Amino acid sequence: MARGGVLMVQGTASSAGKSLLVTGLCRVFTRRGLRVAPFKAQNMSNNAAVVPGGGEIGRAQYVQALAARALPRVEMNPVLLKPEGNLRSQVVVLGRPVGTLHAAAYQEAKAHIWQDVTAALDGLRAEFDLVIIEGAGSPAEINLKARDISNMRVARYADAPVLIVGDIDRGGVFAHLYGTYHLLEPEEQGLVKGFVINKLRGDPSLLEPGLRDIERLTGVPVVGVVPWVREPGIAEEDSVALDRRKDEHGPFRGVDVAVIRLPRIANFDDFDPLEREPDVRVRYVEHPRQLGEPDLAVLPGTKATRDDLAWLRASGLAEALGRLRAAGTPVLGICGGFQMLGATIEDPLGVEGEPGTAEGLGWLACRTRFAPGKVTRSSRVRLAGGPGLLEGCGGIHAEGYEIHAGLTEVARPAAWTEADEPIGALSADGMVFGWYVHGGFASRAFRTRLLENVARLRGKPFAPGSDDDADAAFDRLADVLESSLDIERIADWALGGRV
């Protein structure tokens, strides 16, 4: 049986730009008429998405599939680790949770999981012309190499040509490339075909001496210098990306949105559509002193609702939010944040740790109870009208997806699924709204009306910006890569001259 070509993108470190590069390359080769699929053997991220059929994969692989104009599927990310704290993660294999394991136990489980990884990759290669594989972290983590299922073990299995990406914005990029290469085994070095320098903000001609020297020192050519790019619509994979956001906590003319950066924040790309609005500022808050007087406070999703609720109280942010709420600041909760806004969170079987019940903030008339199992599905949601945040929202529909444990009993539903299941709640005064929907802000009608309501309530200006098309963003990213990488050389490595 003929198998599709492969190309692997590895990095000198986390957040070197692997995900963005794979996304762009998926679109580059798709535009050349190839059937392309992304693949990442193991992803550690609480940014997850739901594929058709209900399985979970990393949000980055979901977006990469869209860039390749392919239907997202669980084989594109066969292993997803969702950190829960205390060195434990929920392990999702082929889209379905198989349990929560501590780090040491997961290392032992990898021997069995490897079979799922190779079967998924083989299946994609049998169906697609090209599979673009993303590594995880760095291939030179010598303390982890013996049990690697993400980097060079995958490259060796697939006999994949490897590009190693370095982040010049951090500094020391040539040392990172040199050190990574020389910590690899000779067999692994033979798979490394090219280096890519990423996130350049300056003049590429200044790099010329270094480009020549790194090739002389390693025998590996630099096949491109990619400028700094942050395209809207292309999700960040790791919450470490939030560390690079501007720390803007001063006065702002438009709608100021403060998102509480919970320790186990999940699906923070929910807020990307807000960041693209010119009259909106989104900032992430970890301390009460940063909170200020926002126009909208948001409790986002989390992988550990009760633990992060306890942190919210211990940090003083719960008390600070309470003062804002009393003063008339609107509050919105998504998924785990929605659960926190209710009266209680019951976990009698210890689904999220030790069994017990936590008292919620009590700002919404709802109660959550955890039980074995998990809701993972795409949702089309019908909103109710109401005062405050949902004024004029009656009849508006929003598209999104759900990923949550626990079911919430809602006294006054404010949103329903197509099956007429309650999925959100609104306070009596309309100033607190919560729902289970991730990705809802991508629905323009809902986003615009909600922000108009916030602006009206707070006396702030707001005019909706243009609705930037995510597909156009993929093309812009592909254009950047076409102009900065030696695509023909890369194509020859991946496809042996078949394109």
C-alpha cells in the first residue's frame, strides 16, 4: 500500500513556533493540491477542541486541520494530556479519557500507548499525500529520551525528514540549534535536514555570518528565517503564551475585559475574537491589585474547578470580584468558570480529586454535580433575552463546543442546546451570565451584542470591527512561509519530488 510523505517540525524548546509553522505548512502544501494532515503524537495542553464524533484533540491540531482543509479527527493527536496539578494529568487516548495518572505511572503506560500512536500515524499516511508532524518541547531533553513518544522516536519510526525550529526572539538561537543537534544520537542527526530561525523582528541580513557558521558547525543548512507573526485565528497551544502578552492595566478608552488567569486555565483561545476587536482590550489578571475597574470580568474554563476556586479565594480575587459585582461590574463565566458562579460544586466520587463539596460564589441560581464521564460535543446554542448582558440576545444563535465534567442544574436557563438542554444561566439583574460554551465569541452576532451591552452598561464606546476570516489568516501565514522558507527544498525532502 502506498504511503503518503512525511515532514516533521521539532523545536529547540516549547513555544519556539512549531505549531504556527505546521499550521502554515499545512496550508502551503494544501494550496499545491495535496491532501495534507497534521499529526502530533502527544500533546500536553488544556486547550482542547471537539472533533466530529465527540472526541478531544489539542486545539492546535484542530486548527492545523482547518488550515489543511481536512476534517479534524482524533488520529491527528492520538494522546492528549490535560494537566490537573500535583504532577497528574488526565490522559486522553484517541479522543477519549482513559484515566488520570501521575507522571511516573504515565511513563510506564507509554509502552502500551505507543501502539496507538503508530497506528494513528500509519492510518493518516494511508489516506493523505503528506502528513506534517509536530514534535513536543525539545528532542534534546536527555532525561526524557528513553521514554520519548513525541519527537525523535516518531521521526525514526516514520523515517521523517526533520526541521528544527529556533526562537531568535528569546536570544541565543544559534546556541540552541547547535546544542540541540549535538545532543542527538548520530542516527537522529541524520534525519535533521534543516534549521529554521523563527520570530525575527529585525533585518535578516544581519544573520548571514551566523547562518554560515551554524551550517559549518553542524552540516545542516538554515532553510529559512521567518519574521515575527501572530496571525489572528491561529490558536496558541500553551498557556505560557500568556506570559508574553502585554501587561496593560492602565486606563483604556474602550471596553476593558479582565480574564482571571486561573492556575489551570483551559481554552484561553476563547478570547482571541475579543482581542481582534479594536475597541476591546483583553488582559489576564493573577492578583487583586491587577484587577482595577474592568468593564467585564471573566472566569474562564479550567481543568480543575474546585482547586481553582480555592485558589481564587486564597488569592483574594474572589473577594475583589465580589466588590466589583456589588458595584455593578458585569461578570461572565465559561465552563468551569460557570460552575464557580453557582451555589455549590458537588464531587461525591472524587472525579476532580478528593471527594467533597465546594461552595460556589453563589451569583447564579445553579448547582453542579460531578459524576463519571465527560461531555464532549459541538453545540449550536439558542440564547434567551433578558436584562443586562443578554439584552436583545433573544433568538440569537451561537456556535461552539463543550468539554466538561459535571452536570449543572439551572433554575433560570438563559441558553439552550438544539436538544433544548439548558446550557447557561443569567442572574436576576442580568449582570452575571455563565454557560458551558467554548468558542462562543467566534459567533459574530453574539459577540457584538454582548459587547454592545457591556459598553452601554459601562458608558464606554464600542464599534464592532471587521469579522476577520480565519481561512484568510491561514493564507496570509502561508504567504509569509512561501516568501521566507525554501519550500521547494523542503518539499523535495518530504515528498521526493512528487510535487
